[in-house]
Amino acid sequence: MTVTANTLEFSVNMTCGKCERRVGEALNNHDIGEFSIDLNSQKVVVVTATKTADEVREAIEKTGKVAVLVGSGSSTGKIM
């Protein structure tokens, strides 16, 4: 089975650890399992095969933060 994963990078206006935690919790609550948050550069990178960029953006913005998609890419891998 071949799965295409999308890597999405968002700029998110986070200013503190509380912002970072809220964004992380929102992504976890929307079953977005693989992500990284860099508070210093205000970036969130998500790897997903099941969510669209709009779905991820909406999950982040439910925290009250503005999320702007700044990059995306895809890779294909085989699942054994």
C-alpha cells in the first residue's frame, strides 16, 4: 500500500509557552499525530496523510491564533 504524506509548514503568532501548549493540544485533539512546534521562530510543521492544509489551519486557529501556510510538500512511502 502506498501512502502520500504531506508536510505543511505554518507561521503561527505564538508568544509564550502557553501558546505553544494550546496549539499542540489542538493538533492532538484533531488527530494530527506528527508535528513539531518551534516557539522561537513561530513555526508549526505538520506531517499528515489524512488532513488537508485547511483542516490543520482550522485546528490551529481554534486556539485564537492566526495560522498562515508558508510551505507544503509531499512524499510517497510504502507501508508493509
